[in-house]
Amino acid sequence: MPGIDADFICHRLAIHKEAKSVAQRKRKVDGKRRETIITEAQKLLNVGFVREVRYTTWLANVVLVKKSSGKWRMCVDYTNLNKACPKDSYPLPSIDRLITSDHHDKVVNTSNNEDQGWMTGIWSYLKEGVLPEDKDEARKMRVRSAKFVSIGDELFKHGISTPLLKCLTAPQAAYVIEEIHRGICVMHAGARSMAARVLRAGYYWPTLKSDCQDYVQRCPPETLHQMMSSWPFSRWGMDILGPFPPAKGQLKFLLVAIDYFTKWIEAYPLAKITTKNVQRFTWRNIVCRFGIPHTLVTDNDRQFIAQGFEDFLRELGIKHLPTLVEHPQTNGQAEAANKVILRELKKQLGNAKGQWANELPNILWAYHCTPQSTTQETSYMLTYGADGMIPVEIGETSHRRQVFNSQQNAQELAADLDLVDELREETQMHEEACKL
């Protein structure tokens, strides 16, 4: 085979350092194909393009593709090599095309591979107009094929969230699921989140949803845990903090509530802790801002177990879970929020203890914009779907403020809101993983 002497210049592929050599198991082929493989391999051997290795650490099976002339084209299965090559910002279609183009050979039509699976009928109709003999099946094929388009040597499906989705065979789909599942913060995401990620990555196959569900169900039982909160703002913890040194208006107490899912904290200073004040705080700061929760966890203070407050919760359909005396850690989320507020108040106030009510909004803002160790995200992001702009971005202009475009900002915000459900699911998984 003509070309440049490898001693002068040689093309090499970028390979992950941690990638290991893979020797595929030999596939059985029929007699006719075996003779073709031997003949073609001997041709490559005669011209010095390949050499014989008896104890190889890397071995890829050859794949025979039938030409329109009836002859055979010998290709190589580069599946494992594709996995070992890092992805860059401008990826080429596939490794086999890169290699064949380097040798000025005709690009291999991978869509004509016999392992097309579910794409065979669609591809035959789009390329050659071939339909099934059965009239009903032919009609179904016409309707189904209208959703697909062939571009070059690939088959794509018209999508809704993504304009074009690349169609995958069963082995390719298994590889995509494995990579996406392992790549989500080194933990196991749910089936819905995984399927959404596959679609946003631009891939499609008919059994996408069921394959993701089957994959998740095969996860080891020990990695599954009961979730404390099934959706944002469904479970709140509430507690009383104080008394503090009297502030303006004789404010001495702090009523604190925290959402178990997003870790969002609501706090309000009060002069007295009464059942009426607790009821007003629940209505204004939780129900009117975040909707009616499913569960409210409190301790056994008389303000929380008063009949008036119980009736108020019952009318709204909120399940009240007062903690037991022998198990006070049930309301651990609210206790943790109290520690955060107390610690930051001590840092901010110093000796000016009477100013704690004025500093409270600043402390809550800083907390909401700080990533939490259990969720790896900010409470602001999990609540509103985008990170809040903090004061430092005004003093030292940040990139997003410097290049602000109102139209683009609206588009990006819409995209963030579309992705916030998956982000919340990931943080939920990460929080549960931290309990291991």
C-alpha cells in the first residue's frame, strides 16, 4: 500500500493514559467470509501495511461489509479504541473514519453494517426505497420513516428537545448508558434523569426509556436509600432559636424553618413566640412563598403542639411530625440550621449583640449562595434554577455581568429551568450517598 515511510513521519492517536489494551475474543465466521479475511489480510501483509504478532495485547476483530458490486470490504471493529480516545471540543465522527481518511481510502459506510438491528428497515427505505411486502407493514414503515433522516452515513431522528438525535445500535446504546450513568458525580442517578441526559446528549434508540429503567434496577441494593424528601419544599423542619440580646422592637427570638431538599432557610425575628406568630410565619414564609408542604417537623414546644396550630395544619392538609423526647434528632435539619445562624451571627456581630436582627438577612443571603457539602449545589440554584448574582460580581465585574444580553439571558434562564429537575435529582442522590 503506497504511503509515507513510518520512519519519517507517523500518525498516532491520542489515548487515555489509564486506558488498558483490550484483546477481543475471536468471532466465528462462515467459510466464505473466512477465506475472504485470509486473502485480504495476506494482501496487507505482503505490502508491509500490517505485521504478524503472536502474543498481542490488543486485538480487534475484522468486520466484512458487502459492497454494491458483490465484493467484500474488510473493516476493523474500533469500538474499544473509541472508548480509549479522549473527546475534544471538535470531535471527529468516529475513529474508523479518521484512520481510513489518513490512508486516502473511501470512508466505510458503517450504516451498512449487518449489526444495524432496528434501523435496517428504516435505512433500506430511506436509501433504496425498499418496503416490506405486507401492505400494513409497508404503511407503518412509511409513517415511521418520516421521523428519520439520513445524513451521510448516519441515521438521525427528528427530536423535540433536540433537533436531531443520532440513532444507535444496541452495543452503542449500552456503551452510552454506561458512560452517562458512571459520569454523574460518581453516583447512581434515576432512570428519568438518565434518559433525559441521553436525549440532551443527542442520542436515540427505540427502547431508550426501558433500557435506562432496567439498568437502574440492576444497581446493587446497598446503594439504594429511603429519601427524606421526595420533592423540593415538601418537607420542612421548624425550630425556635433564642433568647437573644434585645434588638430594636424588643426582638429576642428567632423562628427558623429549613427545607429538607434544597436546604433553603426561612427565619423571622420575633419579640414573643406564640401560637399565632408561629401560624402567621408558616403561612407567610412557607405556604405563600413555596406552596403547601407535605410534612412539617417540629419539636414538642407548646407553641407547636397547641390545638390552634394543629387545626391550622390539618385544614391545609399538612402532616405534622412532632419529635419524640427519646428521639430529638428527628428534627436534625432545623437544629443544623440553627447552628449555622448562631455561628455566623457571632462572627458578624462581635460585641454588638443588639444588631443581630439587622444582620440576619445578610447571613441568610450568604448561606443561600454557598454550595452545601451534602448537595454540592447552592440553595439558590436548587430553588430558582440559576445562581444568584452576589455583590462581588458588582465590585469586580464578572463575565456574565460584563457580557450581559437580555435576550440571551432569557434563553439561558429558560434552559436552566428545563434542567433544574435533573439538578435537583442529582443533589438528592448525592445527599443520600453522603450517608453511606
